[in-house]
Amino acid sequence: MSITKISEHDCFGGKVGFYRHASAVNQCDMQFSVFVPPQAAKGSVPVITFLSGLTCTEETFMIKSGAQRVAAELGLMLLTPDTSPRGEGVPDDPASAYDFGLGAGFYLDATQQPWSQHFNMYSYLTVELANTLFKNFPADRSRQAIMGHSMGGHGALTVGLKNPTVYQSISAFAPICSPSNCPWGQKAFSNYLGDDKSAWAEYDACELVKKANHANTANRILIDQGLGDQFLEQELHPHLFADACAEVGYPLTLRRHDNYDHGYYFISTFMEDHLRHHAAVLLAE
């Protein structure tokens, strides 16, 4: 659980750092980023994990989101892992496509060769990285939330729904809501998990919410979706998740925004809303 510091930078009275550690789960070195707010000098603080989308790394959110100002105000730690294992011997998409392999771990544990040796992002995130964080940073294990974007929005929904006693709140920007029913998800699931659709359902938010114990969730899920998003119709399907939530009475706030696209101009516009959404739960008396 020891870590190597790559770089650290003062930011809004706190610090943004980039780190590397050896991952036994993924059998390679992994990198992650942490924003530590100034309040951490006086004791442990709540932590929000942000899961990034296809092609992104642990740097993307910290550089582009503009989240640190509000996180510093509220006293929230931010954790961002890389989006996949990387390094010599880690397999990639044979055609070098952006939507599978390196940069596209989909936050699941692969069961199929050659992916299962390295692509175990679910266990990495929920066990190994979590333990590394709490050993090395003043984060409060009892106060956690999760959010993400696109593929990472899929990750935030599924990881949050599978671990309702760990993550007290969930939010997402333009998430892949039903990966079993879109080209990105079908490609990833068939390669990582094989042809058994029951295995796919374990990482599909629309299926998970139908059996979720939402009595353990302190507040509703927040999703923001731009209506100018070039991937909305083919890949994201927020209406399917909204229908699934309505079917079982799971509390969801789904906000649709005219003209906004899939990128970080959209994310940064509504980032403060998401941080305050989580703070209302994590900082509640």
C-alpha cells in the first residue's frame, strides 16, 4: 500500500497530488490523483471518488473539471483513479480503438482471457485503491460518495449501487446508463465478461437499480445530461435508467440541458451542483 509521489501542487489552500503504486489486483503499476482540502490539516475529511471516461487518465478530472475551488470551500477530498491498467504486458484493443482496452477498463472485473489477468478495475477501486487511500491520506472511510462521467458515469452508478453502505451518494455526468444495450458496452462486456448476459447484468445500472436496497441510500441519484451530446442517442440511454428507477421507486434526479455536449465544458458548468449534492449528505450533522 506504499505509494510513490509523482508530483504535488498547492491549490486553493489544499494540494493536488499525483501518485503511483504497485497494484496486485491489476498486476501492474497504477496511477491516481488526490485533492486534499485545507480542512484535512485538522482531521479526516469526506472523500468523493470521480471515475473518468474513455481515453481519460487520473489527470483529466483534476486538470479540466474546476472542482478544487468548491471542494476546498466544502472540505471535500477528491480521488481520481486511472481508467484502466497500463504498462508492458497489459493487453490493448487489437485494432487500437479508443473504446476498449487501455483507457477503457469499464470499472469491472474481467473474467475472460487475456483481460482477466489485468483488467480488474472493480476490485482495484473498491478494495485496493480504497485501502491505499485510507492508509496514506486523511480521508474518512465512513463518509464517501462517488461520481463519474460517461464510462465513469457507468462506473459511478454501478459501483455505488453495488455498495450502498460504502457510498452515501451517487452522481453522474452523461453516463452510459445501459451498457448491455449500446455498442460501447456490448463490445466491452462481450470481451471482458464473455457471452453470458447474466454476468453483464452485474455491471449494468438499469439491472442493478431494480434490485437495489435504496433504503440504504441517503439521497437521490443526480444525473446531468446534455441534449447536444453526440453520444446521447446511440450510447447513453438515460431514459432507460429513469424508467428502471421509476419501476422500483428509486429516487433519481435526471436533469437535461439544451445544447450542452459530452465534454468538460459541460462537466465544469454543473460540477458545483454535484459537489454540493454530495456535501448535503456527507457533511450532514
